[in-house]
Amino acid sequence: MPTTIRIALDWTPNTIHTGLFLAKAQGLYEAAGLDVQLLAPDASYTKTPAKRVEAGEVDLAICPSESCIAYAENGKMQLQAIYAVLQRDASAIVSTKLSRAAELGEGKVYGSYNARYEDAIVKEMVARDGGKGDGVKIERQQGKLSLFDAVKQGDVDATWVFVPWEGVEAELEGTQAKYFRLEDYQIPYGYSPVIARKAGPGGLDEKALTAFVTATRKAYALAAKDVDAAVQALRPHCHPERSEEFLKKSQSSINEYYGDGDQIGAMSEQKWKTWIGWLEEQKMLAKGTVETTDLFTNEFHA
């Protein structure tokens, strides 16, 4: 009998998830004795992937690294990253109206996903660009899955997006957009997203996790080399439907983020320490609250 692994996606299927769908399409999970189920959020995004793990609805969650930190901080669960989908940050704050991040501090509206450190990070970006961080108005009522649409419609002035997806969408639509990346303001960031598990008793066994990570790494490496195969595996799962042109452009754009040299999926302790250290310096996280080595593991990377 195959081992079932239920994975909560962080978004509707997109090129962040290509390797997972490609591994299924290529039979890599099946050959490893796994039945991998990829579960997208509901239309209202009523529960985050991490909360679905906590509730026992799924075995793994695709989530940002700060979810692991937040759970370590509140002590409810040890949420441990086992795989980094992207080696480098592919996200940015986007606006169709603003030319500088500082302008957000002039009473402009930021569409928030209500992530643990998100709003404070955005305010710090504004401050580092010479604006008033406290002047940013935070809007939390927009649907999470439609925040970029809210930016384009003028309902909010900015939000956080993945550039290889929403950025490609804007380009093909002819939407003029400005992207503010954290690194341009000397703000470090963790791995985003990661695939995380609930560590401790009752979870998936080590053999199943090693088989999963091995097949997943192989599929993401294949996606980076074969855009056509990647797109064909992902496209049937995209809702709303996406054109082949869009998916090829998005896949080509994101491929460089999957790996860092020969490293795919594995994580650096130093990167986690830098991210946590910055959160502590900014007083977003109490010093000594979390132990870096509890937040992630590379032990399943055979």
C-alpha cells in the first residue's frame, strides 16, 4: 500500500508548485510508494496551510518560513521546514500607482495577507526609503487570493506578490507596475515558501519523507531544464485557466529561483540565522525565543 501524503498548497496551483505536479505526472511519487495529494485552499482562504497541519487535515504545508518561526514563538506546534521550494526570494511589494516605497507612508493603503511579520516588514521598508512607516494604512478585508486584482482595480495601493507569477501577468496584460524588493532596502528574508511538517510523534515516518524529498528534488530539477514538460504537467490544474504563453513565461522566470548552483530544496542554517537575527533586531521577535535548528532540517535530503 502506498503511503498517503496530503499537502496543503499556499495558493491556487502555480509555477511555485510545478515540481509537485510534475512529480505526479511523471510517476515519481508512485514509483517511490507514495500517494501525494495536492490540496489548494478554498476560495475564501479560511484556513492557512500551517493551520491545516495543526488541525491534522494535512501532513505537509507549503508556507513562508515565518510560519515556522511564529509557531515556535507561540509554542502550539513545532512546524519544521523540510524543503525550500525557492532558494532566493522571488517576491516584492507591487504597486501600479507608486514610484517609491516611501509614498506608502503618505496614507496609502497596503493590502495585507495578515501574515505574522508582514505589516511590520512593509512599514520598515517604507521607513528605510525615507517615508513614515506608521503612515501606511493596512487593509485586511480584501480576499487573499485576489489582492493583486485589488491593486490593479485601485482598491488598495500596494500588496505583496510573487514576481514570476503576478509580474508576468502584469507584463502580458500591459499593466505598468513598480516592484519594491526587500533586498533593495537591505532587509533580509527567509525561505519562501518552504514545505513544512509537524515534527514529533504521529507524523510521517522518515522513510516516506526521504522518498518524498528525493522525488520532489528530481522533479524541480527537471522542471528547470524542461519548461515544456513543466507547463504540460501544471496547466490542467490551473484555475482560472492560464494560457501556454503565460505559463511558459512564468516557468522560465521562476526556474532560476528553484536552485542555487547544485543545491535544490536544501536549506542553509546561516540564512535562517540571518533572518531570525534581523527580526530580533527589529524587535519583531523576542531575542532567544526560537532555536534555529528546530525550525528546519535537511535530514531527508538523501
